[in-house]
Amino acid sequence: MKTKETCYKTHEKTKRSCLKHDCRYNVDFTACQNCVLIASERKHTLQEVGDVYGVTRMRICQIEKRALAKLGELADHFK
């Protein structure tokens, strides 16, 4: 039985931007073919992440610090 190729696999293979704007993984970031899944395969600067979501790199830094603090609290809870 032939399996269906996913949107992600198609764009990863063809190196073309995704135009499916109703996809939950679609972002306006042509450098990564408009796909969050493809974007997550490499490291990005805070500026690049901010550009994707339309916020400053400082705001991304604040969000990152808060997320790491919450993860630290969660890890402490399971010790």
C-alpha cells in the first residue's frame, strides 16, 4: 500500500515554499519554506524568530527566559 506524502515532506524535498495558509504549521517565513517543521530543523537567532512572529528579538528573549524558568520549576517538581 502506498502511503500519502505529507505536505512537510513535499516541501522539504522540493525546497519550495508552502502556500497552504490554513495549515497550522504555516508561518510567513520564506527562508524555511513557510513551514514551522522545516524551520525547527535548524538553529535560528532571536532576531530571525522575532521576524517570523512580528515581535522584537528582546521579546523573544523574554519569552525564552520565562519558558526556561517554567521548565526548571517543572523539573524541580519531579526530583
